[in-house]
Amino acid sequence: MDQNQFFGARQPIRLDELAARIESVLSRPDVGDRMVEAIAPIYRAGPYDICYILSKNNIEALQTCRAAAIICAPALKSYIPSDVPALVSEAPQWAFARAAALLYPAAMRPQRELSRQPGISPQAEIDETALIEKSVEISPFAVIGARAVIGAGTRILSGAVIGADVKIGRNSTIGSHVSVSHALLGNNVIIHPGVRIGQDGFGYAPSPTGMVKLPQIGRVIIQDYVEIGANSTIDRGAMDDTVIGEGTKIDNLVQIGHNVQIGRHCGIVSQAGVAGSTKIGDGVMIGGQTGINGHIEIGSGAQIAGKSGVMTSVPAGARIGGTQQGQSGTI
């Protein structure tokens, strides 16, 4: 049983119910009443844990596994020891993710720091013109600016600053010490601690006396189900908007420049940087420490390996790595 105290009480579930919830087939219905309480890797999974296997690389570890059940693909079912039930799924990693979310709901998004009842803290600073819907949680020392709108079920954690006229949809979570300005956020958005949204983009004009600042008058639009990792930054547009599409996941320490448009269900990994006015299609995957030039296009479904330098546009579906050379998009 997992003894990690940071994620609250476990949510135990019967094995047969779990199988139904994650759309898997339980190989031994006779143990359907077995309780599952935690997740664990194969090598240390115990009788109340579930684990999963994706390939034959972990076959040896199965011999000493004592898990309540192992999630696996049909092709790997025969490798599971006879005394350990299998949860057979066509998408085992997806099934395991769903199981983990059922068992550890508190790990799905940042949690409030205090154990007292949720609500609006008297230590929060909320402008009288802000519109706060029912069931919103606002933690101590958060600041809600003039005419801001916060949707029902949203949580604003300690020290977060929500600027004037910002709109945040329903059931979203804004982590501690986040700042959001000049932005419209959708529903079910998760913003981890330290994120900066809506600050100036890098816009300057050279002059005989030095760099002259260009006012940045665009917005940031963040659509539904976006998640942004800790200490990432999303610059507002210079004139047009910076847009993060529905379902896109951005890791920690990522920089998104002004006017960037990112499509739906993209993944951008830590320390990547996207320069201004670049357009990224749907389903694009960008590896860590990748640098992407400004004013180019990354086609839908493209995959870019970590530590790449992307100088020119990338066609849809391309798989690239390294540093681009020339206009052809080759590596």
C-alpha cells in the first residue's frame, strides 16, 4: 500500500469496478472483489497495487510481482504470472492513467495549501467590480482585479494575481504565485505554480539612440483543457492574440512568444522556446530544449526531437531532429 501522504486519502476501488471504469477485461472474474488502493512500478507492486507493462523489457520483473493486477495489452497477457490477474486493454498506458486518476484525484491538479473548508478567504484581495460565480475557491493573498470574471468551480490558490478584465472559465485551477493578465481562459484549464501569462512580448524597434519599446496590445487566449507547467511563460500578442489550443499540454519552463498560435492537443516539453508569430498545427509534439524560429509554420502532426533548432517551416506529419538547414526543411 502506498504510504505517500502528499496526495490525500486513497480512493479504494474493487478490481471488477476498476476494470469497467478503464474499459479493460479482467482475466480472473473470481477475484473481482479484490480492493485496489494504489499504483506502483512492477518491481515493488504489492497486493493492493496495480501496475502496467508496455513491452517485453520488463518480463523478468513480472516473476516477483505481487500486484493486485497488471494492466497489459492482449499480446502480453501470456507473460503475466498465473497467480496475478491481468487487466487486458488495447491501450494499457491510457488505461493505467485513468486508473491512477481514480485512485489519486488530488494529484490531478494543484491543491490548496490550507486544510480548512474551501471558499473565499478573507485574506484575499478582490476588487468590488469582479464577478465571482458560485463555488469558486480563492485562497489567502490572492488578488482578483477589476472586472475580472471567475467561473464556477474554479480555484485560485495562494498568491495568484488575476489582472483586470481577465476571464477564467469554470472548473479551472490557477496555482500559487501565478500571474494572469490580458487573457481569456477557458474551462478545465490547469495552470501550475509560477506561470506568467499575458506579460509583454519581446517587441522593440531599433533607433539611433537605442531600442524603442513597441507596445504589446494583444491578448492571450487559452482554450479548454489546456495544462501549463510550472514557471512557463505565455506572452500576450503584439497586435493579434497569442492562442493555445484546446487540450494542449505545456511542460515546465517553456517560453511561448507573442502572437504564437498553437493548435489543439499539442505537447511541448520543458525548456522549449517558440519565437513570436509562429503557427503550430494540431497534434504537434515538441521535445525538450527545442528552439523554434519566429514567423514559420509547423504542420499538424509533426514531431520534433529534443534539442532541435527549427529555422524554417516544417510540413505536416514530418518527424525531424537536429538543426534545420536551408528552405527545404531537411535535417
